[in-house]
Amino acid sequence: MARVRSAGGVYRRCGCGNPRTGRAVGRDCPRLQAERGHGSWYLRLELGAGLDGRHRRVRRGGYRTRKAAEEALARLRGPTGNAITVAEWLARWLRDHPGAASTVAGYANHVRLYLTPRLGGLLLGELTVQHLREMFAAIVHEHQRDGRPIKQAARVEQWERTGERSAVAVWTAEQAAAFLHAIGGHRLYAAYHLIALRGLRRGEAAGLCWVDVDLEHGTATICQQLQRRNGRLEPCALKTAHSARAIALDRTTIAALRAHRDRQQAEAAAYWDRYRDSGHVFTNLNGDSVSPGRLTHVFQKMLAEHRLPPVRLHDLRHGAATWRRRPGWS
């Protein structure tokens, strides 16, 4: 049965007490009407029945303005207006996953062991990178305590000792975080952010257009890719029918894309009439579409510059899927 839009709203209250009873008057304080800056704004969210059949109510407070409370309420509701918990989203994701039964069973095992126990009770709109980092740290601690080393750590040790790249190489969450932090000032930072944290293929990142990105509602529609054919970049269909999708953009991704858009507009102004507006999110300095090969070339140069374990750009995308299942990213 489809969940209806989560009911809720915003209101203002304060901590003033009744001088006779000592109890807080909350929303009934007369100063709330008389003094514009008195008190603070709160939100409430009435949720439908969850996986356990219980109806839930969410309250958050301390917002300085009505607008801030309304924006927080919208984030909790998400792009569809239906606030759900991480556990509910994971259950839906597993149910609709197009992969082979054995693959989905492996994902379900990770969800059962790691994600649901630690994150399941959170609202999806409140899930942050910090929540995931803490979960990953707890997983590492448990594995070390029980004498079960994590395979990726052993691969990193081998690379540091011999300089040889493993046949199967995926960064740890800490290495990915170090990479993104190191390249924060690069003009294509947002492209690698999307690949690392939202799992875009390099052709999908190159083919992403601004008309398919909604920064106000935090969504991006992946509907094409760029490929080089006969020496020319051409928009093409996605790799598979299941590749067409809408992805949610968290606050850090939205901020990265806003900063990228500002930089791109400054580049367009600098080039003036020589700028060719391709409409793509990621471009060369003159506005031409950036090629997938260029994204790979720049990525490899930055790995060498920052002394990070060598991985393919495609491995970075696969790492995103791993981190969303277990370690430490939103």
C-alpha cells in the first residue's frame, strides 16, 4: 500500500514558564505574538506505520526562523514528500534491486548485519556522512577485536610495501575521504564527488546536463552518457535499461554542485563570446563537453600527485556501492 505524504508542519514556541505553576507555556506564551524574535521554530512530522506497524511522530526544534524549520521539514520528507527511515528505504531497495538472487542475498546480509542495526532507525533525510563514518569505525573496531582483518587494509599494506597494485583494488572510506579533501579546489571536484559518492559511471558524469539536475529538490536524473565515437563525443543511451535512474543529492553534494556552477559561470564570463555553452554540468574551460577519457586522465594525475593507492576511475564508482552498503558515506 502506498504511503501518503507524511503529515506535519512548523510552529514557534519558547521556554518561558508559568509564574504560578512553573510549567513551560510553550506555544501559548503571549510574547510569541508580541515579540517577533521571541522563542524559536520547531517542526513536527507524523509518520505512517513503519515496518513494525507502529505510527511514529518526529519533532525537531531550535530553528531561528520559520524558513529554516520549513527547509528542515522538507529535507526530512525527501524529494517525494514521504518521510521514511533508513531501514524502510533499505528494505525497498533490496525488494526492487534488479541483480541476481545471489547478489541481492549478499547485499541483504550486509544490510542485516551492519546497516539496519546501526542506522535503521534514522530518518533517511537525516542520514549524514558522520553517521556512516561512525558506523564504519565501529565495524573496523569489531573486526580488529575479534581478529578478523578487513581485506582492503591488507591490500593497502601490500601497495605501500611493494608499490604493486592489486588486481582488485577499492579504496577504504578514509582513502576516498582523503582524496576528495585533497582535490577540493579542483575545477572538476564535483564530478569525482558524484562518481565516488553517488556511483556515476564516468560517461554518465560527462553526459550529465544541468536541465537534469534539480538542486532545489536535491535530485539528478541519469538518462544518457557521453562516449567518443569516430573521434567525436556523442550522447548515447545508458549501459543498461536499469541504468536510467533518479538519484538523491545530499547536502554536501548539492553544495559541491552549486560551487561548481558558480565556477562554470565565472569561466563563461571570462571567455565571453568564445564560450560554447554545451549545457553539460562538467565541461572544459571553453564550455565544450568534457570527455570520459579526460576525467580518467585527470584522475590518474591526481592519484600520483597525492600519493594515493592506484585505482581505476571505474573502481572509484564500485567503491561508492561498497561504502553505501557498509562503511561511511551518505
